[in-house]
Amino acid sequence: MSTWTVRQFPKSVPKLSKAVLIAGLPGIGNVGKVAVDFMVEELKAEKLYDFFSYSLPHSVFVTEENLVELPSISLYVKKGAGRRHDLLFLAGDVQPIDEESCYSFSDTVLDCFTKLGGVQVVTIGGIGLPAVPKKPKVYCTGTSKEAVQSFKTVGIEPSLYGIVGPIIGVTGVMLGLSKRRSIPAVSLLAETFAHPMYLGIKGAREVVTILNDKLFLGINIKELDKEIREMESEAANRTMPADLPKALRGIGKGRAGEDVSYIG
């Protein structure tokens, strides 16, 4: 059984009001990671917990200072960001490496969420397509019809069934475990290009725009548009292999017979 160490940063845990957890870890197009990292930075959310386990990938990252750091996953908090809710953000460099650690990690995060008085979970991910979408669509699924209905806003596609296969990783497992605990939860999945070198920043923008409107975050979307232009400029200088890895070619078929896939 995978075990997770939770390290608390502030001396005392803040009292939260109707907290919503927004989770976005690396996956297809890094849609969730890009979206959550941007919201954490833009809202100046503060780190509340770090999660550590030997079930994290066996690697280190080299920093700009030419030093090494272990991969990390953290929970951030922002009080008073939304008009009706305080916010929790799950962000990180990696996902747990196997099925058991994915379940134990998601359970650990939900334990923290419950103790903090959280009321709703939102996970973010990408739907991998065989080509770059010009205007990425965002789909929604969830633990109940009521939870999904609460996100029936302009810009969200009405039905995900038949578009993807299983939702893999923390993005999917946390949704399923939330249902077991009777926690209202939804997943917002944005179309992106199913290539390991592609960064789904336009899909992330669509998700941030939806959450900005839904939760009254007050985020300046123009700042995200500026970052998108800068990232696209950098990406234009990179070469991308012509072949997609077999693992990314599809976990199922779309309605029109197109190859589509999703990995949390």
C-alpha cells in the first residue's frame, strides 16, 4: 500500500468557507497543469500542503540554478478569491506512477479536502486529438446529473459520452473516489493535440475562462492570452516528430470514428 507524507506549511490551517478544490496535474497536453499553474500564480495562492511518497517518479528536475529538486505535488489555498467560495488548487510536476499510488494519493488529497470543509471538486484534463484543434472544445462529466448541470454554461459541450474512453490518472480517479464519498465533483476536459511535445495552452485558456465565470475569480484573461502568444512563439522554434507514440493514438473511438484519447 502506497503511503503519503503530508507536510503543512503555515503554522495554522486557515478556516475556509465552502472551499472548491481545482486539480490539474500533468497529462495530455498538460492542459490541467497549465490551467492550475496560471490560476495559482494569477491569484497569488499560498502553499498549504506538500505531498511526498516513494510512489512518485524516480527522477529529479534540474533547476535554472543548475541544482536538482525532487518532483513535487502541492495543495494551495486562496481565501476570498471567488464571490461564494474559497479555493484550493492541486498542482504539481508529476502524477503518481501506478494504479495503487494513484488511488492512495487521491484518497489522501480528499481526506485533506474533507477536513478543510470542502464542498466541491473540479478536475481538469485534456482530450487527445490526432491534429491541433483550432478552437478547443471543453466537455464536462461528473459524479451526478446535478453536479454536471451546475456547469452547463456557455462554452461547455453538452455530452462527453462516446468522445473519450476511460479517464485515466488523478483526473479520473479523484472523480470516482469523490462519488464514493458523496462529494459533488466534475471534470472539465479540453481538446488538445495528442503529442508529448505539445502544450495545450489554448485548451487551458478555455477551461480558465469557464472557471473564471463560474466561480467569479476576477482573473484577467488578457494576461493569459499574452502568455499564450509568448508560449506559441517559443514552440514555433521547436521541431516536432512526425509520428505519435502508440500509447497516445487512442483509447477508444469518437462518434465519427475519429481516433481520440484521454489520459489524466
